[in-house]
Amino acid sequence: MIQVQNDFEYEEWSYLKERAEYYKNLSLKKDYAHIDWIVIEYLISILVEKIKQSDIKYDILVGINRGGLIPATMLSHYLDVP
């Protein structure tokens, strides 16, 4: 999981949070949004934390073609779910 090592990294992740909000608001105005890989990693880390906090254990994770396979793979690695 993401651990902040110093103030510089904290500032970098704070910037990513703002960037994620920008992309979220942009996607509300359109049917799609273009986002960077670093933002995807940031959003995946937030999702992983929420899943871990829920204390629900999953046996399998299914990714959907056309953009969902790579994030699903990232989730499966973080959560140790095949």
C-alpha cells in the first residue's frame, strides 16, 4: 500500500488527489475521461483501503474488457485475490 515517506511524497499525493477530483468532475460533463496511470494507481489505492476496511473477503475478482482488466489485475495483486 502507499506509505508516505516524507513531506515531498505527501505533497505529490495531495496533488494527485486534486487531479483525481478534476478528472472526476470532468467525467461528469462527458461520457468519458482521460486519466494518467499515476492517477489510476492512486484511485486503486483508495479502493483497496476501502475494501480492506470493510472486512469482506473475496474469493475471486472479475475484470471487464475495454479498460477494466488492468485495474482488476492491480486490485488482485494488492488484495491477493486471483
